[in-house]
Amino acid sequence: MVERFKHLSPPARLLLGPGPSMVHPRVLQAMSLPLIGHLDPEFLKIMDDIQQMLRQLFRTRNPLTIPISGTGSAGMEAALVNAVEPGDTVVIGVNGVFGARMAAIVDRCGAKSIRVEAPWGRIIEPASIEAALVQYAPVKAVAIVHAETSTGVDQPLQEIGVLCRRYRALFIVDAVTSLGGMPVNVDGWGIDLCYSGTQKCLSCPPGLAPLTVGERALAAMRARKSPCPSWYFDLALIADYWVSAKRVYHHTAPISMLYGLREALRVIDEEGAAARFARHQVNSAALTAGLRALGCEPVADEAHRLTTLHCVAVPAGVDEAAVRTALLHEYGIEIGGGLGPFQGKVWRIGLMGESSTRANVWSLLSALDNLFLAKGWVERAGLALEAASRAYSEETGHK
Amino acid sequence: MVERFKHLSPPARLLLGPGPSMVHPRVLQAMSLPLIGHLDPEFLKIMDDIQQMLRQLFRTRNPLTIPISGTGSAGMEAALVNAVEPGDTVVIGVNGVFGARMAAIVDRCGAKSIRVEAPWGRIIEPASIEAALVQYAPVKAVAIVHAETSTGVDQPLQEIGVLCRRYRALFIVDAVTSLGGMPVNVDGWGIDLCYSGTQKCLSCPPGLAPLTVGERALAAMRARKSPCPSWYFDLALIADYWVSAKRVYHHTAPISMLYGLREALRVIDEEGAAARFARHQVNSAALTAGLRALGCEPVADEAHRLTTLHCVAVPAGVDEAAVRTALLHEYGIEIGGGLGPFQGKVWRIGLMGESSTRANVWSLLSALDNLFLAKGWVERAGLALEAASRAYSEETGHK
């Protein structure tokens, strides 16, 4: 027996970047259970449980509510290639990396993407969407990102949902960084297609993309003139396996990932949505206060700031990459850098799912306090911790 | 705390169907390790190890040798949507479900699929491929399945590889049910694009599709007139993350699945290819002898019979579905039924990776012996076990 590759031994990391987030031990344990077949009657029950818990989380009655067998970006691709046909016009909100990615996929579908842009860090104004709906009518769909992972912006959706009904456009929403960490209300907000990823607020490893499809979107898919360009992501075929009583084999389901997702959803179900969202809110407020005390201002304005992903400007004179490297190698803490035009200018700090705890906020802020003090970027120790402490007191009402 | 969904507790199963196969405990353990980020320097080393071991298994020097973030069918789609453009002509061997699936994907690419058909259970004759290469010249690619999971046929590839060079067509091979269980020689057989799945002979859970891309295929991709229709499967973007020194973020890698794949490849590396293929050969011969003693004849002729997946005809008078149900519920053993025209007519029995052991052969054959005897389908007990025992003696030279 020759052993040429070392025993797998990943270092301990506190994951506070834009994903993956920390995973509950119960989820890791579920992933290590022995496999059963993807057509085993016992597996079909697991699939049913997952669908039921996903519907609850998406707040929808859509029968077609399933995890796509790929990462969050696979969910984006699945939503768009099924809904959009060559020649369609699609209005896309672009105020960060992920809106731009939606537009790129729409272009590859042979459709016309109309980019409604806003500066990075700002929301897309519903009035701009309406102007595009009027100017480019008929519009097949409006696609927008709920929680922009590249900027930390919380995009209001309800008004755009109303506009989509009024102008008979499908409403497609990217909930990758929101689902499970803040309210997502698919039926209440008139969303026709919504997808997410498992590695953010669901605190499950990356590899699955929860997706829900409403009746208007299904009708549009049934009315397609050309087949869906993707066989792997063809929702009609996938629904025959996941939803229809026939359970027709399409592709071999990723069994272990689905074990993990079921357990992650069960953990969420036990905590309850209200408690979970409140936890994200409180820890986010404390983190933001602490970062501000170090001179790190959020990019998004207060009314539209995510509680799951914090994008803050790196203060002038601070070495952005050196801080991230020191956090990773000296403290075992991962945070993210900026993407695209934000490269070198911001940090992206996730407090998503299991990562959103007081202990983690303290760990990160005290590490930053230390690093900033050692470099002379702050005048005295404890600034961030004091600010966070005050914020926790205010948030929880115990002054 | 409300617990509305039961603790996850899948039943113990012996997986002897067409996949997933049994998974080594070390692989399950690896999948339960805490996560690190997909851009963590330590994770990049894990990616490098995986690539190196995959190259060894595929027998290739191709730098672009990676796992696609989806199941085996995602590997098929990734290979085809990158290699094939609208208007191209692609010759496809169709003698089972998976050849037909390739043709369906090629059609969705807007290309012309030329189906070179053979009856289910027979190989595609190289002469038929050559005739199509001549008749439909110029042909962009020839696509064929190495190990047809729907029929148990082992397709010879070397001669077709020579033809592809002669007629300047790309050679695309589906090695889903062969890689890791029998020889696959990408460079030696002139294969330009080859993909597999993790849940068969690699004995890793389903969810990843190993893929290798040679220089001729890369040149064809670079020369495309239209962009790859899939953003998620665009190999140029994926290579920027997996292969280029820049490690440009594309999508969040499925960390835990990659932990599992690395360990599965390490298990394979330790056993060694020759020993592993010999193990599959011996257990396959014994299983086949045992099944024959029960009147279950292989569909494929002896010269082209897989050692990884056994497709055998159900004898007249035997209740196909009842046997599978009894195996699953009374013995905890999963085997597969037939697909398409073979539905109700064959069983598909996998001895892939960790599933290919003497103990498993004995378990299945003794269960079948029992079931057949109880129903009066055989005259006396022990027929299958005696035949398998003789086969083992012959195979191992100890008579």
C-alpha cells in the first residue's frame, strides 16, 4: 500500500466571509451517513421533507420547490434558461457582480438583456424598473438580486413584484444571500422564480441551489417555442423526478448533499424564522457598530443594509490584503475582499446562519482591534469591542 | 424548540444497483470535516491533489482535468455544450439510454446529431462510425459511451479514436460507469474530452463529474464563433478557477464533496489501478456465473461485457419487480431494473468500486438463490453459490 497523498486535514477556520458559512455539526454528521439509492422509497421521503421545509422557508405554496443539483450559480442558470427564450427581452437590475452575472446568462440564452443600473452600494429604484418595462415592452421577465453579496445591499422587492404583475412580466429573484437569514416571501411579494444557495444563510455546505417556481413561470415554460437549452437544468424533466408521482429518473441525485440540506433545514425549522432573523439582526448591528468604531463604514445606506453580509469600506491608510492575510493565518478567521471595482477597497464580512453568533462577532472585532492597534491605525485598544457592546445592549434592551 | 421532522436515519442498504455504489467509511468521514473557504490557500492544495489523482486515473497529461460541480449528467452536458456549436454535425453512438441522452443534448445545442445506432446490448461498430464520418463530413465530434449503464456493454474505443484523428473530429467519451473500475486511457486512445461521475466506480457520493479536456478540444473551444451557451459549465471560466495561477472565482466550489472525492481518489491510489481492475474482473466473473446458474443470461456478448455493471435478462416466468422489492425490503439489497425498452425485462447489477467484493457477491447470490427456490423458479438450493464458487476458483487459479 503506497500512500502518496497526505491524510486530509483542513485547518480550523472561522468562516466569516461571503460564504461558505459555518456548518452545524449535525449537518456534517448527516453528510457522513451511509448512502441509499436515489430511487429508494426511503429516499423519496427525504426528498418530500426537503421540499416541504423549503416551501416554508421561501413562504410559498409552489409545488415545484426543490434543490437544483449544483451550487447557487446553478440555481441562477436553471431559473434563467428555463424562463427565457431567444428573442425575449429581460430587464435586469445591475448594481453588483451578481446582477451582471444574470445579464451574462440572459445574453447566452440569445435573449436581449436590458440592464437597469445603479451605482454599487445603492438599490435599484422601482421607478427605473418601471421605466424599462414601459420603454422595452413587452418584457418577458424582470430579474433582480435580493441580497447583493458584492455590495451588502438589501433590495426592496415588493413594489417591483407589483410592477411585474401590472406589466405581465415574470419576476425572478436571486435570494442566494438572503434565504434563511432574513425574510423572503415568494408568494407575498409576487415572485415567480426564486433561487438560493445552500452555503450562505442555510449553513449547509455549497453544492445545492434551492429553487421555487410559481404557476405563471410554469405556464411560460410550457408555452416555450424552443426547448430549454440545458438538458441538465430542464425543470420539466427535473419536476418529473422531484414532484410527479411517477418519480422518473433524470439524473442521480446528490444523496449526501441532500442528507445535509435536510438536516440544515431541520435546524432552521427548530430555531424558527422569527428568532433566526432577529439573531441575524442583533449580531449585524453589533458588528456594524464595532467596524464603524474602527473607521470601516458600510457601503450601503442604513435603510438598505443587509444583516447577513456586511460590505464595509477599508479606511484610508489601512492595508486591505494584509489584514485579511493576518486574520486567516494568525487568527484562523476568513473574511472576504472586494470584487470587481471594489477590489482592494472593501471587506465583505458574512454573519450568515451558524456564523451569526455573538462569539464570532467578538472574535472578529477583537482580532481587528488588535491588528489595527499594532499597526497604529487606531489610537487605543478596545474601540470596536466597546462599540459592539453598546450596540448589543441597545438591541436587546438591557442598557 | 419544535421538532417537526424526524431525525435522519436512512436504512442500511447494500448498494448493488447501477449507482450510487457503496462508499468507503474514510470518504464519508472526509465529507464530515469542517469546511474551509473555496479560495483558502489550503483548499487550493486540495484542488491540486484532486487534479493530479484524476489525471492518473484518466491516464492523461491534460492540464484541464477537474471535477465539474454537478452529477455525471452535468459532466456530459459540460463536455457537449463546450465542444459543440450551433450548426455543427456530431456523430453519436446510440445503443442505450446514455447515447440517446448525448444526442438530446447535442440537439439542444442547435447542432445536428447523427445517430449511429446499434441494438441495445450490442456495441457500436467502428465501421459504422467511419461510414457516418464520411457521409456527413465535416463532422465536428464523435461522442460515444464507454460503459453503457443501461445495457452493460463495454464499447471498444481505440479504433474509433484513430478514426477521429483521421477525419479531424473531436472524440468525446462518456466514462461514467468505467472510470476507476476498468482501464480508461484518455491519451493512449486519442480521447479529446472524457467525463465520468463520482457515484459509480470511484465510490464517492454522487454530485461531481470528473472531466478532462485535451489540447484539440481546447483549440476547438477557443475557435468558437458563439459563446458557450452555459455560463455555469463554461470551461474557460472554470479553468480560470481550477487551473490558472490566478484562481479567479467562478462559482463556490462544493467543498465537502471535494473533500470526499479527494479521499475516494486516495483510496483508489493506494489500491493501485491493476489490483483494482483485477478485483472488478474476478467478482464480475463469479457474479455472472452465479446469475447464469439461475437462468439470468447477460445481455451483452462475452467479448463486450462490462465488469462493473451487469445487465442480465430476467428468466421467463420470474416476477422482475417482485424480486427487486423483496431484495430491498427483506435483504436490504438494492439492484436496478431496466430502462426504456428493457423495463421489466432485465436487472442491472453494479459491482463498482467498494461494492465489488466477494462478500457482496455472496450476499446477492444467496438472496437470489433463496428467493428463486421459495418461488419454485429453481429446483434446488445453492445453484448460484456453487457456480460462483467454481468461477472464483478458476479466476484465482486455485481449483
